[in-house]
Amino acid sequence: TLDIDDTVDVVHGMQQLSFWNGHHGERCFLPIHVYDTSTGRPVAMLLRTGKTPSGAEVAGHIRRLVRRIRRHWPDTHITLRGDGHYGRPEPMAWCESNGVDYVFGLPGNAALHADPVIVTEADSCATDCAIRGDSQLRRYTETRYAAKSWVKIRRRVVARIEASTLGLDIRFVVTSLT
């Protein structure tokens, strides 16, 4: 299992490849880091521009990384974990067609929050939390979902539902794992 993420690297000046990143409010690089989750050791680091990578760019990096790994360990099963901007159609499609599993963060939206399975479990979680008098209660559920950009491919989405005194917090991941 490999964790893939980018990290802001603030620059001071006008270095090549640095860009203004509105999310971080800085001129920066956004290098991609890949770590082996069992050891915590770095597997790859890619210096890249300070903008969020596109789905095509991410798919290209994954393709090259997996090719290098499989050159030495052809039978190794690979699972990638990443946050929401790695869960785009191009990386998911590439992983699915090349035997690589994935667990990517998925930003919530109106369609997911209105899904009957998720609504039912969220209501149940909030009600049980209130009845028990717990300060926090966490549950999980899953549904099948197809974003418009996924070209009508329904994928497994898992929701983490947390009810607390602050209200409901629902987070989503999209995964190829069963």
C-alpha cells in the first residue's frame, strides 16, 4: 500500500516551476510524495509546479511509478491511497485497467449527501447519539455512485458518518476494494 500526496513547498523568489497557489496563499512548488505505508519510507518524490495536478498528470505519475515497481516485483499487489484530487477519472480508470487498487478521498456534494442509503444511516447515527447521550458516535456505510465526469461508471463510495454535539460530519472515499 502506497500513500500519495503533495506537500506545499513555499519559495521566496521567482524560481522556475513555482506558481501562486490560491489555496495555500503562497508562491510554491507542490511536490508529490509517495510513501510505503508499512515502513513509512519514501518510495518516490517528484518536484513539480505549484498548481494542483490534473487527473491526466496524476495518471501519468502513477503509470510510471507502477511500471518501475513491477519491473522488479511483477507479482506485487499495489494499493494506492490519496486525498480528493487524486480521485479523478483518469487515475481511477488507469488503476482499474492495470490491476491497481485505490482508496481516494472524495469531496462531498449534494448528490452524495442526498443518497438514500447515506441519509438513512446519518439520521440513525444522529438519533442514536442523542438517545444514548454520547458526545460522539461514528458509523460507516457504502453506496454506488457515478459522478458526471466518471462517464457513467458507478464506483463504490464509503461514507464515514460522525454525529457529535457539533452536528453531523460526513466524509467520503471512493475505492476499488470490495
